[in-house]
Amino acid sequence: MTDTASTGRPSVVVLGGGYGGVSVAKTLDDVADVTLVDPTEGFVHNIAALRSLVQPDLVDRIYLPYDRLLVHGRFVQDRAVRVHGRRVELESGGVLEPDYLVLATGSSYPFPAKNDESDLATAKARHRAAHEELARAARVLIVGAGPTGLELAGEIKAFAPDKHVVITDVADDVLSGPFVQELRDELRRQLAELGVELRLGVKLRELPSTPPATREAIRVTTTDGDEIAADIWYRTFGVKLHTEYLDGGSLAGVRDERGYVRVDARMRVEGETRVFALGDIANADRDVAAAAGRQAEVVAGNIRALITGEGESLEYARFGPLIAVPLGPEGGSGFFGDGLATPEMVSQLKGRDMMVDRHATLFGMSPDEA
């Protein structure tokens, strides 16, 4: 892909079709030969994944085919197995050598928050089956009191208030991280109003043997000897970064002690001038979709400036401890930099529609078509 004679435009390869990857690919489609590479058939709007668990009519609208994203560029369903500088070796045996390379391969997280099925039909079927499993369960166990666990509990209680929901966590409070205590207190207050039972500071002797999101009688025991019974359970912890293709390549040493790819202020991979990284795998910020979107603006802007010779280089500024945690369509709280966000603010920003329509538009699809 280093030969640009056919179009007169430089080539850009984007590895990974998450929030940051699709944004970079879309933004550069008019000035470069863009190739988006992802092992799955379509984009998953993960922000709305938990809502789709309780509202299955959304399922078709959160899975969007990559072949609808680009006007001039192309999508390749494949997986990177090794990267040497800007040379990308694919699982299929193909090789890409672009002028600019963007690493945006993201991370895995337990289903249903993320779904890594390779084709859309299977992914949608799995999501709908999970809805049916939950619908037939009366007692729900959620292991993990981070933002995903709290949001999942809020979704379940908002749409099925009769279900008994228990959240457990080894931590003594909800929402660990760089957040003010007032936010934790407010989230606990709203969860109590919803009837969610919190079992904090509790360590389970072992996780249920039943696969998550599968209905079956479950009994787990804490190290204190207490027993928790449920009909279905969900794991809402455990992130796995997708950077294995860096092993054995020239970029193997760019990861820090936690496994994140080190980038500079312009989102360039350490020691590289035309290789960029963003999103969950980069050490630039916390692993949230909003940060990936902002980083995508920086990466796309800097590559555009290098291609056109116009514009100034952009630098990324960290978000800080910003967060929005919906608890159903009308509840939740967050921190937006100048204080706590009210349920109304969270609902307007995220909770009410989970940003479904605006992501369909990115793929050239109307809300009715998605």
C-alpha cells in the first residue's frame, strides 16, 4: 500500500473498528486511501449494549456493518497478527504497508457490555437470546460494582422493577477510581431507591460455574460463609487489551508496565512519526468512549495536516475524572468537571437514547434504516 500512483493519495490503515477507529477512518476518507481492518463484520455501539439487553428492539440499531462506513476507502475483515513499524501482517496472510498506521484495536470486556462475535447475525442472535434468559429470571447477581455493573443494575430495575438484583464487589464502595465521594453516595442512594441490594466488601469463594448471562439456579458463598442465590449472573469486571499483534515486532517495547501503548501528546506511538495509537490501548487517558472520540480528532487532524501540509499539529488534553453513569433512562449521576450531574443531565446526555441515532448517521444510515 505504499504505492499511491493509482489515486495520488497517501494510504492510511486503521486497525480496529471501535469508536476511535471508525471516527479516524471516516474523517480521513476524503484525503487518503483508507483501509479499516477489523476481525468482526460490523461496529457495535457498546454504549447502548446494556439497554439493548432489556430493550431488544434496539438490537438491530446498535450493530452497524462496516461496509457502510466509507465512501472511498475499504473495509477488510481480518486480524493483525504482527506489526513491524508500519508493516502489518494479517491472519489471512496478507500484508499492508501504509504511509500512516493507526492502532485502535481496543479491548475485550465480558458480554453483554461487549460482544466479540465475528458476524452480525450471530452477534444479534446472542444478544436477543440473552434478553430472553434475563426475562425468565427472577433473581439477578452482578459481580462488580464499577460503572458497568451499576448501569446494568439500573437498566434491569428500570425495565423490570420486580426482579431482585444484587451487586457484589470486594471493594468497600461502588465506583472505584478518581471520583468524588459525593458521586458514590448519590449513586448508592438511587440504587437503594430502585431496590438494588449492595453487598460490598464481599469476596466470593469462587465465581458461578454457569456461564454469565445464562439462566440457571446459582448459589455462591462468600469467604464469610454467607450464601447468595440467583437465577442468572453477570460478570462486570475484567478488561483485556488487544495488543498481542505487537509481540515479536519492532513495536513490542512501546507498551508500559500495564500493557498500554505509550503515546506522545500528538497520539504518536513512542519513537514513531507516522504510527499512531488511540482508545483503550493507549496510555493517554482512561478507557472511555468519549476519550477515544477526542483522541480520534487529534489523530485524524494530525494525519490530515501531514497529508495536506495545512493546519497545525494537535495535542491531546486528558479528560480528567469525567463520567456519566445512567441508571435506566431517567436516572443516574456523574461528574462533569464542575460538580455532580443530576439525573436529568445524565438522561439528556446519555441515558434517554444512549446516542443510538447519532452513530447510525456516522454509517450513512437513517434512524429508521438502522
